[in-house]
Amino acid sequence: MLVLALVITGGTAVVSGLLIVVVRRTGTATQQIVKILLGVVAISIAVFFGTLAHLDDNGGTTVGADDDRAAVARSATPSTPSTATPPTSTPPETASPADESSPVTRQSSSPPERTPDKAPDETPGGAPAATPADTPTGHDEAPRSSPAKVRIQGAEAPWTGMCLDVYGPLTDPGTPVQIWHCERVAEMEWRYGTDGTLVGYGGNCLTAVGVAADATPVEMRPCDGGTGQRWRRVGEEFHGPDGYCLDIKGPGTTDGTRVQLWTCEGVPQQRWATTTL
């Protein structure tokens, strides 16, 4: 719009200049006509600029009004609150309690009791474990009375791990006594009586049968306190009637080898160790 006004103004100035030149060269009548034309041009220019100014005022007012209406519209429009749903934490699952009316029962993991099989029961290295009461003193002494049970086994190789055993197990009078690889069984349990006896399986006593001599058999008989049932511990030996020793027959080293009386010679088959059970 400003450019158009400048163009019209420039054109009017040029026309006015030309008319002035014409007026100076022509007569009075012509000058009157030119003056009239100049007046018309001046009026046209005034009207044009007046219209232009009016349009500018209306345009500015319109723009300002539009801005005001936009501002009012913005202020009148309520802001829409956020509808985003805040995250919710999911509670952890809880284990449902067990039904108290139906308790769970478990089977015991303990193995059932059983009778031990015949298996060697030696201390490491084959050496029998001795108790302070069994330490050799070098003096004759009778086995002291004790309710504790002991196991009697060979003190030297090859009889370590071989125990004094009641055959069977039987409780009949005359049941043989032998050696057998050591086990945790009642037939190998002994205890000292108050009168020097060795009480074994079934409550019977270790007995030298007959006259004391080499090869006199040793059996189990009912306890009567007789001479053949009295034993003394001398070092690692068991001395019976007339000083004869409890001896392994043979000397055998296998299960089932019998025991007997024999002259004390200090040999390995006459040496015994006891272990308290």
C-alpha cells in the first residue's frame, strides 16, 4: 500500500509540473482549465490519502480487536485436566496359608533299627583300643567287678580284630568258646564278676572244664564260683586254674578257632586286650 501511494504521488507531481509548463506557454483561458485540473488532482490525492489513512486505522483496529478476542477466547477456555492414570503398584502375591485342617505329615528319615551283621570292628591300623583299667601293671590281679561290658580281643597280630566269642549264639551248658572277627553283638560282650569270674552271653561264665593242663577245653557253663571259672589278669594274659593261660588253639587265625588252657609262654596267641563298650 505504501508503494502504491508513492507511485501516485510521484505521478501527480509529474502531471502538475507538466501543467505548470503548459500554463506558462498558453493563454489565460487555458490557464483557467489547467488550474481546474490541478484542483481536481489535488482533491483526488487528498481523497486517496484520506481513504488510505482510514483503511490503516480500520486494519489496526481490526487486528487489535482480533488479538483481544483471541486473548479472551484463550482465557475463557478452561484447561482440560490431564486424564493420565497414575501408575499403580501391584501388590506382590502372597502365598496362601496351608489348610490347617489337613496338616502335612512327613515320613521319618531315620533308618530302621537292625541287628548288626558280622563285620570286623577294629580300631584304625588294627591296634585294639585299651582302657586305663587294662594297662598292664606287672602284678597278678583278679578282674575287678564292674557292670560295664567289655570286648576281649587279640592284642597282637595276626589276632588283632579277633574277639572272644560264644558259639551259636547258644546258652546251653558246654557251648564252645572261640575267636571270631569282632562285631557289635551280644555273644562278644563280657563283664567281670565279683568273684573273679568272666560272665558272658546268657549269664553263663567262662569255664575251664576238667583238670588244668595243656589243651584243657574252655566252655560256657552256669556260674557257680568254682575254680575253673576264676581268672586273673596278668599284664595282657588271662590266668586260669593252676596258672594256665587262656590260649588260642593251633594257633589258628580263622573264625571259629577254639580257645583252651595252655602253659603261659608269653606268646602272641595268649595276649589279650579289652575294650569297654
